[in-house]
Amino acid sequence: MDSSFSRKIHLTLPRFSLDGSYDVEKTLRKLGINDVFTNHANLTGISGDRNLKVSKAIHKAYLNVHENGTEAAAVTVIEVCLYSASKHIKCDRPFIFLICDEWNKSILFMGRLKNPSKK
């Protein structure tokens, strides 16, 4: 992203909503986070009970894009304002999208819309 530049555009997106629920245990284990899922877990920092372990790790995401803005996850609203543009881009076929946090350069949402004309 460091070599990116700003440019004004007119972007036409279809309305779309996506939601999903994902079991992230395998991903966490690949990152080396294993003990919390076993009887060797030490979760005393969040509870005095020593007999705790993580039984499920689920990630849920929600994204709704419409003409008034974008709603994501815990209904965090990002308002989008249109201004005069130098280029028109219309997304009327399958596309991949990313919503990034500019401050820490992390990807908050990533997805693929297979059929933009489907409501």
C-alpha cells in the first residue's frame, strides 16, 4: 500500500449483503495457539476456575453495502459521500473487495461478490 496514490473516482456498486460464520480453531492452532483448546489451558486471567478451556472459536462477520453507506460487523456505520469524479467505475460483474484500516494498514473485511446483479 505504500506505493499507492489517491485519485477521485465515481464508483457504482450494486447493493449487496454478506454474512458468515467461521470456525477459526484450525487457524488459531496453525498460529501456535494450541493450549487454550486443551486440558492444559491456563485461563486464570479471565476466571478463577482452573478447569476451563476453549471449546469453540467462531468468527462472525456481516457486511451490508447500500446507497446510504456501509454497515459492517457490530453495525459500525461508515458513511460514503459522492463528489465529482474524474473516472467512472461500474462494478457490474464479479469482483473482490477489501475494506482496510488506513491507520494500521490491516484488512478488516475481504470478500468476493460472484453475482452483483442478484439482490
